Amino acid sequence: MAEVPDDIEKLLSDVRKTICDNKQFIEKLTDDAVEIDRGDERDSALPEEGFEEL
């Protein structure tokens, strides 16, 4: 019967590690998405002086 608490503790430990890994993965994705958005803003901020009206 002593195995059951040990198994539960191991399972809880694995779940916590998975949650932590997923959190880090999502934070990295969010950081990458923010960098891409900032890159798009820089590209769209080109001065219109370089364009010739037709």
C-alpha cells in the first residue's frame, strides 16, 4: 500500500514538470510573436516620400 502514495507523488511531479515546460514553451512563442509584430510595424513605417503618385 506504500506504493500508491509514491506513485501519486511521482505522477504529481511529472504533471508539474509538464506544466512548467508548457509554460516556458508558450512564453517563448509569445516572445517570438511579439518580435514578429514589431518587425511588421517597422516595415510599415516607411516614409511615403519615396513613392510617386500616378
